[in-house]
Amino acid sequence: MHYHEMHKYERHVGGLTVFRAKRDRVHYVYAIAGSRLILLQAFVNYQEYRTYLEDDKRIIKDCAPYR
């Protein structure tokens, strides 16, 4: 899969580094934990994407099985 906009750093959350990639109108949110790349969510709606990024507890919970 090729992205139009790749590796846009968003912020650090609970020891994770959170990034976004964009393809067409879809925002893919992923995190790096140690040496693991974890795909968290994909959003078409930009407001849902922004809301997700503000919810630290949800991001940490989504990554918990992979850490």
C-alpha cells in the first residue's frame, strides 16, 4: 500500500510514538512501541480522527495486547 502523506508525527502517548499516514481520504493512525509497528485505527472522518488522538487512555488500551 502506498501513502500520499506518510509518517506524520503526532505525539508521544504513554511511551508510544504515535504517527499518521494518509491515503486518499483515509487517515491511518499507528504507533511504535519498542521495535513494533501497531496499526491502531483508520478514519475517513477527520473529526473522529482528531477525537481519537485526544483520548490517551483509548490509545494505550488499543496498544496493550501488543506491548
